[in-house]
Amino acid sequence: MEAAVHYGASERNKKRKLPADYQINESLRFPLDELNQDVLEQVLSWLPASNFFRYTSVCKRWKSVGNSATFKLACSQIPSREPWYFMVDSQAQFKNQPIVFDTAENNWKKLNFPLPLLQEEQRGRSFVPVAASGGLLCFLSSPPADEFIICNPLTGACKEIVSLNPELKKSKILRGIGMISSPESYSLVLVFGDLSELSIKVYNSSIQQWEEETMLKRKHASPADETEESEDDHAVYFLSKCGNVVSTNLQRSPCKQYSSVITQKNGEKLMYFLSSSGTIVACNLTNKCFCEYPRLLPVYHEYSIDLVECGGDVYVVLLMEFLESASLRVWRFDEKDQSWHQIAAMPPAMSHGFYGKRVDINCAGAGQQILVCLNSAEVCSYFLCHLMVNEWIEVPKYHINGDAKDFICAFTFEPRIEASV
């Protein structure tokens, strides 16, 4: 198997020096060449993806392991991998090698595969990533949004899935796109319609086709909610404190326009997305119902918001300005008392630098950490938030020929060789 990641010469040539007085006990020496193939594959399957591709250059036998079906089976039995973040720039073009951030080694990597199915000159249209799950990414054509491509960014394997019924796309507004994957299959979940009448359409890779459209019943959190009308399709304009005209409708980049997260709890699958007016909509895919969560901030308030999934929970990341300063906080909704609780907050000394710069945030979550991308005409920064300890670390920028490359968002995936499209 060809190496999936590219390393600089300085990184390849690093060698660990042994102390001068170090002596090897020959009786404890055990050459890996003496391992049978099954045991060797089991050992190599536990290596981080980047280490595995380094070691494939050791010998032909190790290199051949990557194409072994039993090795891929062994890899699929590893419960989890340290996540990589697939980075997206403002152009959302993937003609060259995509860039990822490796959280295991805390560094940037360039994937060796240019994802040929996504080449604009070959298809006459561009594609943007819209969802991720496990070791797979989902790309959507833009415009029009009518073609989907599933991709394993580690191996470069891509597959175009069956197109939707054109009548459905014409008659209903696409609200959210989510993805669920397992070692054997994956599903792509689309949410259509107005908040008064939502429906879902699911692509099942096991049968390689779209399932029948399913209507969702609206569920009200309390009797008082039954009399409230959704403001999702009614944009309201107001003056911000700076005198700018602001719309209550969210303006998002093409990659995050349909951004959704899916969780599985107590045997139920739930999909969350942001409505046009900034409310959080929760769709219960198991019980075929949905509801809107209470607002974190009043509708006449300027802020930037995004959703992430971490450890099976859904969090809201919110950047707002208050009392001539900016605050970046992480919230979680408590189903029992129907209220929001703050989980983490960026230190004021760090968040104050974003005040007055009209920063947009886009987030990606994995495990107990969140990657926050902050972008504006003046700012482009990335921070990793560790939820358990409320620790915020700024991620160093990626440089090409001495110039920093700006990314607007990221998608989390596990580097899995065995993930099949």
C-alpha cells in the first residue's frame, strides 16, 4: 500500500540516540520477522495510522500487510483511533493534497491522495465536505446540491452514491445532512422541509439505495411551546450596537450550511442541526419525532454559533460580545430541567482579542475535545478545547512556502485504513 501521508525530510531522518553505555541483552532479542503473519498483522493493527505508513517502508512484507483482508479485519476491531481533522479552506478545493491535523502527534500532515472523483476539471462542478463519521467523509456537489460522494481520505477510495429523486429536492428545502457509520456499513441522513413539517431520507449502504421518505412528528417540550410559531422562515433585521444591520437568519459557508451531528443514546439515534434563525432542532430518528430547544440568547442579539458532538453528547459553542469584550463558551442542554448549562469557557484574556472583529466560528468535536476555527477579515485562528479540564490550546498555523494557510472549518474523522466506501 502506498503511504497515505507525506512527511518532511527532517522528520523522516530523525533517529533516537542510545546512551554510550547501553548494552543489548541478546537473550531478550526477538526479531519481528519470526512472527507468523496473523500475529504480525495483529501487532501492526494497533499502531497509529501515521506510524503504520512509516513502517511500511521497512520491508516488502510489512508493506504488503496494508492490502491484507485479515489485517483490515484486525484494524476494524480496534475500538477507536485518535482523530484527525480534515481542514477546509475558503475555496473548498481539493485539486492538491488535502491537509489534516493529527491530534495523536499534534502536527499537520498532507495526504498523498488528491481524491480524483472530486476533481473539478473532471466533473465540471465543485464538491465540498458536509458530513463525517468514523473513517469516512461525505462530499456534496455545489451547485446544485444533487450529487453525493463518500470518501476514505486516508486511502483515497471514493464512491458516488445513487442520486436523489429530483422531485423531492425541488419540492422541499434541505435542512441538514448527517452520517452514521459502522465497520460494515454507513448511512447518510438528510432532513427536509419546514419546521412545521420535517421529513427524513436515508441512504443505506447495505442495500445501496435510498429508503422511503419518513415524516417526523413535532414534539413540544412544554404546553406553552404549542402556541409558539417557529421563526425559522421569517428573517428579522435589527441594528447591532455598532450600527450594522443584522439579519436573524444565519449566514453559513457552503461546507457548514447543512452541518448536523448525530448521537446514539439509550438505543435511540438523534440528529441535531441549526435552523435558519439559530435555534437547535433535535430529530429523534428512532421515534420519528423532533423538537426545538430553547434559545440560548434572544433573537435580537448578534453572535456566532455551532454544534459539535463529543463523547456521545451534543454541545453548543457560542461566541458573543458583551460589555466591550468577547466571550467564547461551550454549553450543553439538560433534558431533565430543560435548560442550558455552561460546560467550558475560553479564558477572557484569549477571547478578548476577537472583540469587534465580526468573527465566525466553525467547530468539530471528537472524544472530549473540540477544534474551534475562528475566521474574519482580520483573524484566522484555531484552538483545541479539552472539555474535562477546560483547557484551551492554540493550534500552530500550517505554512506553505513560508506563508500561513487559512482554514475556515474542519471535519473530524478517524484514520482507518479498513473503512470501506
